[in-house]
Amino acid sequence: MQKLPDKNGHFDGFGGKFVPETLMSALTELEKSYLSAKKDKDFQAKLKELLSSYAGRPTPLYYAERLTKKLGGAKIYLKREDLCHTGAHKINNTLGQVLLAKRMGKPRVIAETGAGQHGVATATASAMMGLKCEVYMGTEDIERQRLNVFRMELLGAKVIPVESGSRTLKDAINEALRDWVTNVANTHCVIGSVVGPHPYPMIVRDFQSVIGKETMRQILKMEGDLPDYLVACVGGGSNAMGLFAPFYNEKLVRFIGVEAGGEGISTGKHAASLVAGEKGVLHGSLSYILQDKNGQISVTHSVSAGLDYPGVGPEHSFYKDMKRAEYVTITDKEALKGFCVLAETEGIIPALESAHAIAYTVKLAPKLSQDEIIVVNLSGRGDKDVETVAKILKEGT
Amino acid sequence: MSLKNVFARKKSVFIPYITCGDPSLEKTEELITTIESAGADIIELGVPFSDPIADGPIIQAAYNRALKQEVSLERVIKIVEKQRKKVKIPIILLSYYNPIYKYGIERFVSSAKDIGISAVVIPDLPPEEAREIMVHSEKKDFSIIFFLAPTSTDKRIKFIGSQPAPFIYYVSITGITGVRDSLSSHLKERLQRIKALCKKPVAVGFGISNPSQAEEVAKIADGVIVGSAIVDIIGKNLSNPTKPVFDLVSSIASCVHRVKCSTKVRLK
């Protein structure tokens, strides 16, 4: 495993703590608590127990035989994070962070959410551990992910609509950070991706690394070999980082992160921070971001709410610059095709986010030989998106 | 006059804040001279930003009004250059880090210094991340002002107190900018702690909303910063903010300035 971030939270120039002074002590406290929990056998045993008996881990690594045959190239395996409790990988992180909040004696947690999966996962972990939970969500996302709003409310969380800016994930994060600045004494802010100020990118990566660790064990057992490619979608980048990080030192395993190409990079309506962005500071860390010539943050677009974000985790920026990973884009239209292909060939309806990874695999697999292996992170299931997809497909015909 | 000299005078320092381009850059030019004539000792000018995480609804709205007219750091620097010759009091900028990063850190420090801006306040840049801008600032004799907050530990108070800046910006409340009904009950105690641990002048901002609160703060701090209350008045008088801003700034200035230095010295 790599040794980064360094003690200041930097991934070779990316990352850091670009936050108001009010939060600096809280970040130090969080880092200390996390590092001590990491070494605490009881904490780790409790988390492991929750991940297995409550979240349903390990998730299967499934050989997608019909999809493989249809594409006629590399062997395709799906890491089934969609089978986690709540329907996405987000629960891996929220169980860890809510357990940490409890350990720090914070009775209240807040979260930001885009697609609503992180909000649902935070509300779930909070309900199970008896903490008060409030979730910030942009009104545009509330509209397109209504089902998840209702789920959060059923789980006893309060969903706070965010009207500012583009009314999506970026603005929900702003509002969550403002809440945290105000209520830092009794509140833990559960950031849902490998973004934000240090130590968040490290903590979320570590909690999500269970994905890659299981994958490594499973593929060695099934194939007696490591995969040639790991493919995952990247919004903030938590499911991708969770899959990639444990393979960091396996230099023959290639990492491909798939960003939201929206209506196409040339239209400007996309959310591809790594492919089309520049270095900048957003939400507490230095990373690739989408911004205008004056350093104002751009309004992004993606059919998938969970990828609709103008920043990305700093460790992905580091991977990009050192060429450890390759980042590509998939448009809305291609993602919809990926969505349908997986449903038809494998009987699995993926989240629109994960459909981006599927769509790229559809392009990649036929170019590879039959003895090569691709593992795709199927980060979430698509029930939440069925309404959106139905609407788009209807309009298209 | 330098910031250091302003704080060395025997009265409390009053620092009003406005956002550049709110409601327009022309009005900002006018408001800068208005604010000086109303008795300000230093003026703080905000550069609008799309994602201001330390600001409440009043300043967010001002940023949005300015961004609608595409006000940028580049344009802010141009109007300050124009106004600099007309006003005698020091001008400081407030900007989130990304517009500065995008403009170019070295280029920013040198443009700001060349046109006579005394310092910059960056709400999302703690000293830990400021090494690059500090290197350029020290070369150019330009200042970066850092914050202290109610949550700052003794260790951080000493660390921030040791930075080369003419004063410290103390955030009076655990929270974001905005108008508040009352001052924090711990303010005096916290300021005494800061004074015991570092020798720098301390200006207090966030939540100071009216002349009487400003006067109370002036008794225990070296400077008083008022932002949201003034921005709120601008927001309510968009077509002609000059007179209401003059009235508010001059009433706060007279309350701040009537605090005698002898009272302050005793409290320290």
C-alpha cells in the first residue's frame, strides 16, 4: 500500500486542508480519532462484524458470462457492490464514519448527497447506531432522486433542501460545510467520497478499500491470477479508489476511471474534472476541478446525479499525474446504452453511475484478448434511476 | 498609511467590508470613497466567489449579484487601482483561494502590491497551506492575514500569532458570516487568552451587526470588522445604496472611535 497522504494530507501536491480556521481543530481531532481507531482491535472487529452481518459483505465477484460472450473479448467480472445493504458501496464508508462519530462522542451527524445513495447510507448507519442525522441535498437532485429522499425520511433523517448555486451535489457540500463550521462541537460531518479536506480522502479511501481487498482475494481464487484492468466510474471517486488502492503496487494491473462526459466534452456540459479540468481548490482540497477563466467553479452536467460534481478526490489527481491510472469519459447516451445492455444480458439493472463503467467496458473488452480479465466495479443498483431512464427513453422514441 | 501604523494609533480601528461589484463595479467605486468619508480606518473589499463556504446568506447573495455581472479578481484589481489614488486609508482584499490560485499566486501578490493593496484575507487558507503565497508575499513585503476562531487551540493561537502579519482576524462566533442579535458571551475571555499568547493586534469580525455591538467589541479588541450588516443595507437599497451605507458606517465609526484607548489598555 502507498504511504500517501503525508502528514499534512498531501498527495504529492494535491489534497491538503483548505478550510476556514474554525474547522482546523476538528480536522485534527478527526484525524487523531481515526488513526487511533485504525489501531484499535475492538473498533476494527466491530466494523468487520457490521460489514458482514449488517451490510452483507463480502459482496460477490460475479463472472458476467453472457456479457463477455456478447462482446467477444476479455473476460468480464463484476464486483457486486450493488448487493450491499442500501444498494451501493456507500454503506462501507458510512458504517465506518458513523462508528467513528460515536467513538468521538458526537451525537449528531450531517451528510451531503447527490444521487441520494450516500444520504441513504448515512441515514441507515445513523438509525442503526442511534445518532441524529441531517442530510443536505440540492433541490435539482431531490427532484430526480425522489425515491431516495423518501427512503432517508423513512430512516428518520431530516433532508434539508439546498437552493443555492446549481442546486446539486457541489452546493449540498457547501451547505454541509457551513453547518459543520457552525455546529462542529457536537456534529460529525460524514463526507461520502474521497474528497474534502484531509483526513477525509484518506479515511474514505481506507473504509472503501474493502472493495479492492475482497476483489483481489476473490479473483486469485477464481482465476489464479490478477486482473489486467480495473474499471470504475468516478464522480468524487470513492468506489474507484476503494477498488484501485489495494492494487496500487500491482503495476501490471491497469486502472481506468470513467468520468461523466455528459453531452460531450466539447459542449461544456459534462462533469469530467480529470479529463477536462485544471488544478484548483474546491471543498478543502487541491485537485483537478472544472472552473472558468476567473476561478469560479463551473456548473456541471451528467445524467447521473452521483457523478454530477465539478471536483474529484485529490488522490485521483495524483494517480492521473503520475500516470498510475487512466481517466476516460462516457457520455449520457453511452451510459444509457450500458444501463440497458447489462439489464438485458445479465439481468442486473445498474445505477446510472455504474452504467458509465459498464459502457466503457463495452468499448474496451472487444479490443482485448480472451485471456485478459476486466473487473468492473458495479458500485450501485439502478432502482433509483428507473424513473429517470424511463423518461429519457420515452422522450427518445 | 501602513496597517501597522493604523493599529498603532490610540483608538480602535474600524474595518467595514463590502463585496466588489455589488450592486455594480461603478457603485463599488462610489462606495469606497463613501466609506472612507464616513470614518472607516481600513476598507475590506471582497472578491466574489461561486462557492463561499464561510459565508451566510447575506454575503452569498452579494456574491451572486456580483457574479451575474462577471466580476472577477482581474476586474477587482482594476477598479482598486483606479480608486487607490482617491482614498488615503489602507485597502485590504478578501478572496477565497481558488480565484487567486487561478489568477496565479505570484502574479496576484505582485499586482496587489503594485496597486497599493496592503494585505489579503483568505478565508479558506490556513497558514499550513500558505507556504507558496507567503514566499512571494515576503519578497514583496505584502501581508497575508490569518484567522483565529473560538475553536483554535492554544497551540494554534501561538502558531498563527507567530506569522508575519500586521494583525489577526478573530472570528467571534463558531459559524459563518451573518447578522446576529447578540455577541458571543465568551468573546472577552477568548480575546484575553489570545492576548496572553500573542502580541499581535486583533480585529474581530463575524456577526457584529450594529453600532452598540461594535462599541462593545471596540472596548476589548484592537479592531472591529463589520460585513454582513453593511452588505444587507446594500442589498435592500440596490438602486441607491450610497446614503444608507454612509449613515450606517458613520454611526458605527463614531461608536468605535469613542472608545478611549486607555480603557482598552486596561482590559489587556
